[in-house]
Amino acid sequence: MGSAEDTIEEVIYKYVYVSGEVTFRRLLSFLAQHSSLTLRRDRVALVLGSMASDGRINVKKVGAEWRISPKAKKPVKQL
């Protein structure tokens, strides 16, 4: 999915962008399989919070699950 020098933010954003919408559990599973990254779930949660604050992703709670999706870009109006 990414090269060894990708930051955690880049890896998360690429995965979420390609996948569309993922659960927190699925994201953790993907990151656990990513050979160059060993992260605890609290670290991942902090990174997600930072990315959501920056407006790069959406994080919402649906029932008992947290869902992460890429920020929808606003369509450009044609003149």
C-alpha cells in the first residue's frame, strides 16, 4: 500500500481514500498488517483526531462503531 518511509498519516489517508469508508477496527487490522508500522490503538486514535481536526477526514460514530471516511470535496460550480 505504501513505502516504508510513508508517515502514519499518509498511510491512513491513502487507505481511507482508496477504501471510501472504513471502520476503526478494519483500519487497525490493516495497520497491524503493514510491516513497517507498529502502532497502538491510542496512537492511531490521536492521529485520526488530528486528521479530522485538519479537515482531511470525517470520523463519525454509527451505533457502536467508529467510521472513517475521506473528506468529501465540494463540487466546483461551473459558470
